[in-house]
Amino acid sequence: MKMDHVSGALYAKNEPVAEFRADSAYADKASDTLILRGHVWVEALNPNGTVFCSEVKWLADSEVIQASGGVRLESRDYKLGPIETLWCSPDLRRAGTPDLFAKTREVKG
């Protein structure tokens, strides 16, 4: 299902962990995946940190944010980017390139 001008929350273990905004979103309940496109903004609730990019794929089962397209990650302590692709945990405490991030945890999807 496609939605335009979206905002909402990402949930992990039935708790909100991040808020988001984007120009559009596509939700797939069967795979528990949300794709955000266009001027994407994702902010972790605790600790605070923000991802800015062109597209995010949220894999709820794996609790992984797959960000792409001019990705920037900013927090009170650091700034990273822009880079092409970044995978991170929804609290933004762990982040890395897809190959390194996937080595540290199982990613489905």
C-alpha cells in the first residue's frame, strides 16, 4: 500500500524506537517491511540521533534500518556522511556498511 507525505514511528518489540517523515511510504504487511522514499528523516528516541537520506527500508523482523541515497547520520556526539548506504539499529547505536553490519547480526529480507 502506498501512502504520501507520511510520518510515524518505527517499533521494535512493541515499543516505539524512532520517529520518521518522508514524501512517500510503501508498507508490506506480509514481509513486515516499510519503505520510505523522498526527503527521509528518521530520529531515534533514545539516545537521540538522526538519519537523513533518500530512501529507508525498515526490516521490522530484523530490527534493521537500511538507508540509501546521500545518507547522513548525526547525533550530539558525531556526524557521518554523506555516504551511499548505511545500515543501522533503530536506536542508531550501531551503524555500518551493509557487509560489516550483516556480520554482527542476522538480517532477514
